Amino acid sequence: MIRADRAELDNCCQIMDFVFIDAGAGLKIGKYSTVTWNCIIEGGASAIIGDRVFLGPGSKLLTSSYKLNGYYAIEHIPGDCHESFFGDIVLKDDAYIGAGCTLLPGVTVGEGAVVGANSLVNKDLEPWGIYVGSPCKKIGERQKPTPERQEKIKEVDWSNHL
């Protein structure tokens, strides 16, 4: 992790092996969220990951990219020959990002939304929707957990969890 002083990790979040994180302008990972193997969170903007979010293996949250029209797409050349743009990425509570997904700068994934494996997220996603493809498209709706399940999770003893 670079710029770790800008990161905030909440209770019981998990970051697996071989994850690269650039906390950019800020990073927050919420309670019981999991960032799995080989994920990348990078760029100069903020990444906000809510509670109970799953980020699948090899997924990428890109909070910056290069401007391409009229610029070179390499950062270590001299002068003002390159320029970047930045956009915060927000993953709301209970979002699920499948393996190998790429999220581009400035997107918000709504509460409980599911993104299928190898999808490209280039726009905001509605809460509790199911999305697949490159770029991803909505193909269905996910049921929100029942009130009974919402209460039951409050009863779980997480003290010995991983």
C-alpha cells in the first residue's frame, strides 16, 4: 500500500495477498468487506468501499486515467505532454464485484448491486441490480436480504472470524 496515511480500514475488513493499493486522495474500506487476491486500487482520487462489499480476484478500481486527445499517454515524459483525469469510485454497502472486473474513474456502484466476472463498469449502477458485460448492462434485479436476515447478521459473533 502506498499513501497508507490516507487509508481508513474499518473493523473486520479483509485484504488478501498480492493486493496493490494506492490510497490516492483517500481510501475507506468498511466493516466486513473483502478485497481478494491480485486486486488493484489505484489513482489519485478516492475509493470508498462500504460495509459487506466483496471485490473479486483480479478486479481493478481505477480512480484516474490519462487524457488521450492531444496528449501522450505516458506519465514520465517531460513538460505538459501528458495529463490525467480523476474520479472517485464508490462501492455502496453490500455490493458484489466479480472476478476480473474493471471500474473506471467516477463510478458509483449502488447498494447491493452485483457485477458479473470480467465486466467493465464505466457508469453508475443502480442499487440491487445485476450487471454483466463490457461495458456492463443490467440484466436483472437482486433481492434485498429479508428483514429477518438483516437482524440475524447483527447477532453474529465476529470476534473469531479470520
